[in-house]
Amino acid sequence: MKVWTISFLDKDGVQQTLDLESDHRPSEEEAAQQLRPILFPVASDLDLIDLDGRTAEPTVKTLKEQNAVQIISIVEAS
């Protein structure tokens, strides 16, 4: 498995990173699905059913609009 570094702006606008193991480069949605339970453990139990299928990347959209978290980049860790 490869290690991928996800760079993102947290709710305070501070750049943070998180390493994620995956065989392939995760999409922004996959990265957001990994970030959400780490950053917001209680909110991760909430269902995104109202957005699922109606919008592309519902987890990315929810993190950005409701929690001010924005993924900046996903690169292979060196």
C-alpha cells in the first residue's frame, strides 16, 4: 500500500496534513470521507442521505459548507 498525504485547511483556516494508506490515489470524496470522522467524530455518524445522489461529492461539500474544511491537495508521501 502507498501512503498519501492529504493537505487541507481546517475550520480555523490553518493548513493541516493527514497521511492515508491506499493502493490508489484517493479522490477528494474518499479523502473527505476519511477526514470527517477524525475532525468531527459526532457528525460522522450523521447521514448524508439528503445529498447522496443529488450532488457530486456530498462529503466534500458538507465539510466545506458546514465546517469550513477544504482539501488543498492529495499527493503521494515521500
